[in-house]
Amino acid sequence: MSTCTAPHLADPLADPGLLERYVKQILAAPVYDLAVRTPLQAAPALSALLGNQVLLKREDLQPTFSFKIRGAYNKLVQLSDAQKARGVVTASAGNHAQGVALAARELGIRARIVMPGTTPELKVLGVRSRGAEAVLHGESFPFALAHALQLAESSGCTFVSPFDDPQVIAGQGTVAMEILRQQQGPLDAIFVPVGGGGLIAGVAAYVKYLRPEVRIIGVEPQGSSCLLAALRAGERVVLPSVDGFADGTAVAQVGAYGFEICRDWVDEVITVSNDELCSAIKLIYDDTRSITEPSGALAVAGICKYVASHSLLGQTLVAINSGANINFDSLRYVAERVAAQCVV
């Protein structure tokens, strides 16, 4: 298993003041104008299987079926009147796009959203149905990002990063605020899906400030493990390629603001295979009758792998189910991969 341990809390280079600044932003973030407080739901079958109490943070129940609405709204609502009048541009593999589209519609802001040409149709339709302009460009997120930055510069619109922005990170951090309020008893670790690092940065900032004993464990697809690569190198690196199966986390480079937090306050990062993601989608379905997208199942896949490798028993573990935007046709592939694993 690929793992990387970040510095302990006693590291003299770690800056608690950074966490305090983010915690203040998280507490003040007006995300509930649009977002909902999602349940922290017990997963009895998964808990019995693993011998640990597993709780699922159901971010797939947001209005856009993803946590991304939190950061998108927190950014857009704080734009100046002049910025709102000029409009916004963003790049996204789909979930941030839908969050920006909904937030922009509610705030009366024109939004242009660049998405990779490989983006699932469900996510493209989700953007257009919420009144935003969807521009399909490039084969993966890095190409869409470069095009979006060019459009923002040429048009004078404000670029809204899907993860590399303090206000976006603070919006995502409200997930952690809810988790700690919902689970005030034993809590050993929170497993967080990682793409560009906005969610895990917000979660780590809030949790490590208030309950530093709780472990923050990032989970990445093996084919796009940009945070793990950065932690190993001691600096942000650009992956030469990314696997698009977990399209919501197919990012080649972790964000600068997020890495500033993750390098000191994330305890560990693990990677999982596509087959492990398919198995996790089924495990979540068996417990909740809900279907997550591959990126949305990262945390559960990570818990399964982590429990097995560390022989954990009797702990309380939270998995953030980050999204449910998967094309219906893709479910056939997921089911076939799970069946193939059972045969083997």
C-alpha cells in the first residue's frame, strides 16, 4: 500500500495560527444559504464487516449531489459587486461546476464553466440546467484549467478555483464543523477524498485545531495521487498523467493553499485502485441503497484498505461520501468489475 506520513503536530514548522485563521473563516461561512447539513449516518453492514464503527458523512445528499456547493457558494457570495457584474469563469471535472452554476444562478452572476471533453454527460447537463454556460475543452482537467484561466484573463471575469482558494477551502471545511458537532464522542479518524486538496485542507484545518488527536487520512486514486507525490517530494509536483476513472479527483497538481495545510496537518495519505473503488461503491449501496460516483467512494475504499493493513478493531471511523454524480451507463462497468473480483 502506498502511504506517506505528514509531520506530527509537534513539528516546529507547523503554524497553528494558520489553522486558527481558517477556523474563523469556516465558522463565518454562509454556506447554508444553499447547502444543507448532511447526516452522519451509521453503516451497520460495513461496520460489522470491518470490526469498527463506520460512519458515512452523506455529502452526496447536497442539492448538487456533492460537497462542492459549499466552497463554490462561499467564494461567490463574497465577491464584490463589480466582480459579480463581470461574471465568473471556472474549470471543473463536474462537481465544482454544478456548485458554481447553482450559486451563480442564486446570486444573479453570469458563469462560464470549462469542463474536460471526457466529463460525464450527467455533470454537463447539471451545469446547463442551472443556467451556466458549459464549455467542453481538452481531454482532462489540466487542459480545461489552462483554457479557463485564458478566458478569465481575456474577458475580465473572476476565476473561481475549484480547490486552490482560501474561501473555497473554508467553505469545504464546514463539512468538518458538522462532523465534530454530530460525533462528539469517540472519533479516531476521518477519511477524506483528495483531488486538488480543497476538502482535505478545510477538514484538516478545522479538526486539527479543535480535536488534534483525530487522525486525518487522505485517500487518492492510484492513477491521480498528486497529494501523495507532493508530500513525498516536499513540494507540489505535476503528475505526468492522470487516470480519469475517478473523474472528480483526476487532478495533476495539488493546490498551493491546500498543500500549505496538508503538509503539516494531514496524518497520512493512502491510494486505492479502481477495483477497490468499485467494491466500495457496492459496499455503500448495500448499507444505504445510495450510489456514489468513484470519487465519492474513495473514503470508504480507503477505510477498507487501512483497516486491513493496520488490523484495526473497535475504532470509530468517518468516511466522507463526497459525491453521487455518476452516469447511469457507468454502473454496468462498476458491477462487472465487482463481479470479476468475486470470481477471482
